[in-house]
Amino acid sequence: MLDLIIEGGIVVTANDRFLCDIGVKDGKIVEMAVNLDKEAKEVVDATGKLVLPGALDVHTHMAMPFGGTIVADSYLSGTRAAACGGVTTIFDYPVQRKGGTIMDLINSKKAVLEKEACVDWASHCIITDFNDGQILEEMEEAVKEGITSYKCFMVYKKAGMMVDDGMFATLLLRAKELGALVNVHAENSDMIDYFEAKFKREGKLSPWYHYLARQEFVEAEADKRALHWCKHLDAPLYIVHMADKEGLEACIEGKKEGVPIYIETCPQYLEFTCDVYKREDGRNFVCSPPIKGEESRQALWEAIKKNQVDVVATDHCPFQSYEKDWGIDDFTKIPNGCAGVENIYPYMLDAANSGKITFSQAVALCSTNPARIFGCDKKGAVRVGNDADIVIYDRDKDFTISVNNMHSDYDHTIWEGKKLHGYPVKTFLRGQLVYDNGDFVGKPGMGRFVKRVPRS
Ligand code: URP
Ligand code: ZN
Ligand code: ZN
Ligand code: ZN
């Protein structure tokens, strides 16, 4: 007796599409067949619908202290929103600080997530200080505990989060030794400081100057420097939230030469251009790196179409309006970050539904590639043996994004008014229904820690 059968749907994988019924038992996909002639406690009819793997949003910041406040989504509200957008695994970015250990940090987060998480979760650990080498030692144990990716910042010097190139290289080599992967936020910190000081002196303080302080070449230099270390140290590297054409093209060239580099971008860089910073609500779009010009936007889409981008993730980091308002007269006071975890999969699937990319590409970018790159060996595909993390998608359902139909705790969204053709109608987390046609039907605490496997 199976727990669940999803019947009649069209299964989409990263390279295929076929009619198939799916049998689920104990949270796993145990059978896939055209006419599954089995008993089940529950049968869900997916005739005419697409059956997709749940997405993995490998770039989120929930409940994180940042920009003088705390991110507006708790683990509970952020993962509830994730479930409602078809995301069944989120990756968190806890920040290690001077004197702090990796496992104390991860365990303190686990204590909260075990109570609050509505979808499964994994943690990349942000490293800001090596504690005289103790962190490099500890990484070995942490990798065994499933923490197989680490992040560093080439920026945020004033917040005490930046690493210099020496630390960056050390981290790259240590991670390589352990089968772990380094993620990097690439922008040139000194250029940003120079431009911010200049614009302040000149009284240029609108959100437009957030963009000008961190424009295309400021990101590109850091992308290329990161690529350079990755190439010459032959150590795998994942560049997060890439937004500029010049850096992107350099990394694509690197890939062609066999450099072990991975490229992530985010929906905000695919949808908007830097013109949003001239709008009256420009501060709501302030994130780092900032959204770039139309040339970069187009280059990112072209790269996606050619399978040269590995992952689309959100950098979900929302703040409330009153917090964004701190920067009404001074862009440097705006907490950096935007919402996205509930929008990413519907947004990329809408691009597939309109023929811009294929459904398989959307699945690869949001689910299969992130699962593979970050060692989630039971996720990222509708396949026998995998967790039954499944999204049923209705290609004909129209949906207009509004803060009123989102399931987060923030009070505004940069996606307000965006019309989508096609939308998820059900999300299953390990076989349990967590989202049903507009409503969250899961429970906090359902989410489990994903213990990841190191790279071979
Ligand atoms: O603006 C952003 N991206 N905020 C979150 C922190 C980061 O850099 O990813
Ligand atoms: Zn970042
Ligand atoms: Zn981020
Ligand atoms: Zn239609």
C-alpha cells in the first residue's frame, strides 16, 4: 500500500518530459510508471498538469541581523513562503564571527529551524574570521556533519564581514582539500567606499547613487579577480548573485577553458534594470550587487538560454518599508536586500511557459543543478529513490503577485503587480502536502536538516 499516488501528470526533468504516475511511500518516490496499478491511501489527479521537482533556493537570508536591523522573515515565515512558491529546500547563510565556531553556530540555528522550518533546509556557513586557524581545522568536522559549502564576502568591510584575498585563497584551498565548495559575493570594496564617500561629499544621496557606487565595472573587477584565483588555484568556486555582463562573460570563458567555476544569478537581475533606482520607491530595490543596466539583463538571459548559468536563486533578504525608509535621504542607510523566495520558481516557470526557456531549463536552474552542485543527493529530480518533493504546476492558471497573496512577513514586494501565466497549485514536501491552491497547509517543524555529501 502506497501513501500517495500522483497520477496523470507530465513529469519534467532537467532533460526530459514524459507522462507518468508517481508512487510515494514514507516520503520517498518509490515507483514511476505510465499506469501505476497500485493501492494508495491518497490519489491526486494531475491530468494536464506538470509534475516538477521542488525547487532548492540555495541563497536565502532569514532572521539575519543585517544593515542595522534583522531581516523581516523569520525561519517560519520565510519557509512558509518558500513552500507556497514551490521551494521545498532553502539554504541559509548563518554568519560566523570572530571567536565563534562553525558547529556552535550551525547548532544554534538548528535549534530554531527544527521548531520553525516548513520546508527542508541546509546551511552554507559564512566565514568572517579564521580564529587563528581554528576554523580551518574545524571545517573538516563540519564537512562530515554535512556543512559542505562556505561563503565569503569581498565586501562589507565596515560590517566586519569582508575577507582579504589571502583569506579568500586560503579558504578556497582548504575547501578543495575537504570536498567543500566556496561561495563568494564579488564586488570591489575599495571602489564602493571611494564612490560612496565622493557622492556623500557631493550631496548625491538618492538610491540612483547606490547603483552608481557599485556599477557594472565595480562588480566585474571582483568577478574577474575571483575567477583568477579559482583558475590558478584550480579550486572550485561558486559566484553568488552575479548581475553584470562583463564579469559574466569572463566566467563563461573560464568555464569553456575548464575552470571549475559556477555562476548563480537572481530573478531581480533578470526582470528589472537599474532604472528602478530612479523611481520614487527606488530604495525598495536596493540590494547588493545592485540591479544593472539593460545590457547586463539581456546578457544574463542569453547565458541562461545557452545553459551557461548554473543556478537561479533569490538572495531573499526582505526588510520592512519603515526600515527601507531609513535611507530616504541617504542611500547608504538603506538595509540591502529584497524578497523573492515565493516568486523564484513561478517566475522562471512563467519564462518557460511563454517559450523564453524550456521547462527543463527552469527545472535545471532552480532544482536539479543546485541539488547536484551542493551535494543534496536525494533532491532535485522526480526520480525513484529521491525525496518526494514535488510541485504540481498548472500552465493555465493566471496569477498576479501582490504582497497580499504572499505568505511572508514583509509588508511590500518589488514583485507587486507582476503577472504570471501558469502557477504552482500543490507543493509536497517528502510526500506531505504543504501548499494547496493559495493556502499554506503544512506545519512549522516539518522541515528537516539536509545533511549534504562532499564533492568527489
Ligand atoms: O543586498 C543583499 N544582497 N543582501 C543580503 C546580503 C548579501 O550580500 O547577499
Ligand atoms: Zn551578497
Ligand atoms: Zn545574499
Ligand atoms: Zn495557457
